[in-house]
Amino acid sequence: MLNFVQKRHLFFTIAGVLIALSIVALIVSAIMFNGQALRISIDFKGGTLFSLHFTGPVEESAIREVFIANGHTSPIIQRLGAVADNSWQVRTRFADSEEIQKLLDDLDAQVGTVDRTLSNWNTVEPTVGAEVAQQAALAVFVASLAVLGFIWYSFRRVPHPFRYGVVSIVAMLVNVVIALGFFALMGILQGWEADALFLTALLTVIGFSVQDVIVVFDRIRENIPRHRGEPFELIVNRSILETVHRSLATQLNAMFVMIAILLFGGVTIKPFIAVMLVGMVSETFTSLCVAVPLLVAWEEYDHRRTLARAAA
Amino acid sequence: MERRTIISFVLILLLTAVAIYGVAFQQHPAWLTNLLFWQPEASRNLDFQLGLDLQGGLQVLMVADLPPGQALEPQAMETARRIVEKRVNALGLTEPIVQIQGKDRIVVEIPGIDNPAQAVDTIRETALLEFGEPPAGMTFDSIYMLQMTQMPISTTYGLSEAEIQAQSAMTGSMLFKTVFTGADLANAFVTRDDRTSQPVVAIEFQSAAANAFSEYTSSHLGQYLCIVLDKQIISCPRIDAVIPNGKATIQGSFTFDTANQLAVQLQYGALPIPLKIESYKAIGPSLGAISVEKSIRAGVVGLAVVFLFMLIYYRLNGLAADLALALYVLLNLLLYKLVPVTMTLPGIAGFLLSAGMAVDANILVFERMKEELRRGRSLMRAAESGFSRAWTSVRDSNLATLLTCAILYIFGNAFAASLVKGFAITLALGTLMNLFTAIVVTRTLVRVAFGSFGDWIQKHLWVLGL
């Protein structure tokens, strides 16, 4: 019989390593991008993002010249997709509609025709960006509180509901750190930027991070009276084994869908789906291998303390 | 088999037929779409509504840009919205949205537009109100025609003397002479005519312009003077008397509403509040079409794998879950058409994800069922206790998802993030729908199967993946 609980030290080590790696990724990102542990998109800080599709091959330097000539001193220009796509991404400061129109016209005249039907651009004023960022922080805070409340409600009738709550929150935090670390890494490697959709993915990860925990805890609650006298460790492990099929089968199905979207879906939602996928994998791991064994560790610590007190 | 089971089975079949009809067919008779009383009358249909990211278009977020210390009146905001809406509608594109967001923002969404930059200019442009003198020799009938057809006219406003000369010299010139502009007006409001008690629009000129207006009216008695807004004639009253004090009324066949509208336009010809563009997003229409195509492909592949997995892993039960899932997909799509839910890229992702997770409830039940069978329970008892005992877990995990959706929706609502809202809505609808299909539909299907071939299944438990 596979023993999740006994292997807990191994699992805790793995979780520790993952957390450490995530923090390293966040720090490296902060060093590389002026203190941005995650690269922030224009949604939150303002600016303009162009995705331009040219009808023929163009030079990066020519694009840069047009932007500089129009007073955009430091545009960040990247190729999008394959060379044959003739697609370029340009990031620069906020520009009003006349400025954008002028930039596009100048690009047409001096670089190459921009196919408007295959291009998009998005510009955000810095003040709105700041407001959105504030809303976002609030949303994450409220989401965490709501999950906390939900856990408290779900376990109001088990012994030590506080304990169940704490380990669920620990698991959730581990998930969030891993998801953030993954995104920081992709920011370094692929230039991914945290936008409103990233936040949506993060909030979804937070919301889902208690699902598996709840099912296992539910089973523990059911098994305690049924197997009276059995050590807690055994009951917990039994509960994990009884529910592991369901956890894996469910996660697998969700993953099938997400992988299909990653492989075949639109480019714009790839980071969004990827964060949810990573969050979901780490959620399965943290629920079964961190949250639940942590409960046992806590119980054992308690038990040892009681014994020590009795001995004294 | 119980009577109840047979009835719900028949009802499920009927529902399936309805869903297939609603989703798979493009054309629906008018009497049917007219039943959708909650949709706006002008656009009742059973079509998918595509968001900006799927059909391309323009989204502009504007904020009231008042000098510090000046209070923002909700009434002025509503007027600004109406003026912006009029201008957007004048672009002649399908289903533009102009909404007030929060206290001081207006969001404009124009789907399927080719030239977004031009549209932004149109929205922001300050409306121009003119009092135009019709060109000499133009009959009242032709003036009336211009007013009725809303044909744009040309006026002398902003033209140089030389240009005016050149244009007037052309035969059949249609050049209106601008004698006053909105800048000369002090006030405009709706009142009722003393004699006829018809609604009329009263206007007051500023004191400097009042004298000029008095002189003008005395020298042009019996002639028409057209009120022109953004180069369109809105009314052409006749000067019946000299107007000495700068106070005049515009009579016409007004209802109270149309008179009020004119007063608003006269007073606020320019937007009542200066609007500043805060964010502006343009998406090429072909880009949207590519996204739709890719999303459909991703959805088909992803769901196909889920169908296969359930079939292989849970066999006969898996088949029941697959049928329930197929109905789930159909019902969700039907709901998107009925409500209607605007589909966006994240919205589709939310739907697909909810479909992937929809089988969770079934999995919980089937795992329970297997456990009970292993303990030696009879087939029927195992099935029933599988459904009833898995319920708390199903309820809790769905509740957690709904909670997440609520937070996402509130967050998305706070700053016009329609993409975030799209994801939250489809995921939430999917979760609710799931409670119906995964529990009611699957249970009925399992009961029908076990009721019909129970003995055989009991002897061949491998068909349940045991």
C-alpha cells in the first residue's frame, strides 16, 4: 500500500525546493526588470502595446526609427511568431488616438504596409493602470478571505477545524508561490507580462486550491468514527487512497482540456491557460502531499507534547 | 423500473431534442425568437454573440476630465453618454455599446469596425451647433428634404472669404451661411406654447449676441433660419417677428421628448463634460476569426480526449457520463444563445474548463459506486448510495468554484475587464448546469441502464471498470 503520510518528509522537501526555485525566479526577474518580480503589463502600469502584422518582410530598425521620430524614445520591439509571419510587437508609452493613427500611417509610408485586419493595439493611461492594480490587489485579498471563510464553514463540525483551515491555507499559499514563480520564469524566458487575465488565472488557482483538500478532509471526517481506535496516521492515509482515484481522474480531465487549448487555441490566452495548468498540477500535489500529511505532523507533534507532559 | 425514472428519462430526451434544435440550426422562425421577451425587442435572436476579441473591433474607455474642485453631475454624465451614443450610432455599425462605468467613465465598444482610429475621432469630436441661413433661392421644400434625409450640408463656418466666394459662385450652391454658433447661446430649455400648449424649445442668446440676433431678425423677416448640428439640419423655423431681447422659441411638431432632446443638443451641442480617453483597444477583425477557429479546434480535441478517458476508465458508467456531458455541452451553448452571453476567448476557455471539470461530479459518484460494489453491495444499492453519499463532496467543490466566479465577476466589473467577466460567467453557468446534468441526467441514465440490464451487469462487473 502506497503510504503518502510516511513519505511526507520527501514531499515536504520537494515542496520546499519548488518554493525556493520560485523565489529565485521572482528575485532574478526583479533584478532584470527594475524591481518587477513579475513583468507588469500595460493593464496595470499604462502604456501602449502594438501587435502589428505587415504585408511583407520589414526591418526592426526601421520600425524603431518611426517610433523614435514620433517622440517614443524607447520602444521595445519583438518579433511575434515565425519570421514568415511578419508580425511584430511594440511596447511604448501611452499614446492617444491621433498619435496612434500617425504612427500607423508613418509605418505604412516608411516601413511597410500594416494589415489592420490582422493587427491590434491597446493603449492605457498610467492613472487607470494604477487604479486597476489597486482593484487587483483588493480582489486577491478578498478571494483569500472568501476561501478562508469557505474552509471554516466546511469544517465547522470536525475536531480541530482551525487546524484544517491552517493547513489548507498553507497549501493555497504554496500554490500561489509556485504559480507566481512559474510566471516570473516565463517572463524571463518568453517575456510574459502579468495582465488582467493573469490575475484571473491566479484567482482561479486560489479558488480551486481547496477543492481536493476538501474532498480528502471530507473523507477523513467520515472515516474517523468508522475506524475508531486506528491511529490517526492510518485513517488519514486510508482517506487519501480512497479519494486519490477521483482526484487524479478529475485533474486529468481538466488538464486534457487545458493542454488542448495550449496546443491548438489562440496565442493570446496561452499564458492564462498555462498558469491555470501549473496551478492545477501543483494543487493536486500540495493537497495530497503537503496539506494532508501536514495535518498528521501537527497531530503527532501534539501527541508527543502530551506524552512529554504526562512523563514530566 | 420506477415510473419516476421513466418520466425523467423522457423529459431528458425532449430537452436534448430542444437543445439540438436551438444550437445546431442557424435559422429560427420569428414567432420563436419573439418568445425571448427578456432580450431587447430590436435584436431578439438565437445567435451567438461574439465579443470584441472574437470579431474584432474597438473599445474606448473615457473619463470625465473636469477641472479640480468641479462636481460631476450624474445628469450631465447621462447626457454625455447619449451624445456619444448618437455619434457612435451615426457610424452605422451593428450593435455598438455605450455604457456609463462607475461614476465618471464611459465605455464604448464597437464590434467589427475597420477603421478604429477614425471612429475614435468621431466620438471625441466636439459637436458644432450653427444657425445657418439657407442659400438664396433654396425652396422650403428642398430645405425640408435635407432635414428629413439628414443629409450633411456645407456651411461657411471655418471657411475663408476666398473659399466662400469660390463655393458660392458655383451654380446650385448649397452653402449655408453661418450666422450664429452654439457659443452664442446662453440657455435652451423645453417649455409649452402659450396658445397651443405644444412643447417648444426656448432659447436665450448671450447679451452680446442678443443685439446681433435682434438686428438679424429684423432684416430677415419671413425667411428661414436653420439650426444645424454637426452639419445636419435639425429644425428650420421661420422668422415671424423681430426678436429684441435674445429670447426665442423654436416651434415644430415636437413631442416632449424630442423637444427635450433638441434642447439638450442646443445646450450641450458640445459634450457637457470634457472626456479624456484613458484606454483604447483595437483588434483587427480577421484576427478574431482566426481565434474563433482555433478555439473550436482546441475545444473539439480537448473534449474528445475527455470523452475517451471517461469511456475507457469507467466503461458503461463512462458512457452515461459521456451522454450527460454531451447534453451539458449542448445545454450550455443553448444558454449562451438564450441569455445571451457574449462569447470571448477567455469565456470559451472558461466553458471548456467547466466541461473538463463537469465530469468531476460523475467521477466522485462512480468511485463511490465502485467502493460500494467492492464491499459486496448489490448493483442497485451501490448505485443509489454512490449518488447520495457523493453529494456533499459534489456540493462543496462546486460551491468553491461558484465562489471564485463571484469574486472574479466583481473584480472584472470594477474596471470594464469584459474578458475577466466572460470567463467568470461561462464558468459559473457551467458549474450550475453541471449540477443538473451530472446528478439528474447521469443518475437517470444509470437507473435506466441498471433497470434494463441489471442482471447481466451484475454478472459482468468489468463493464463498470471493476
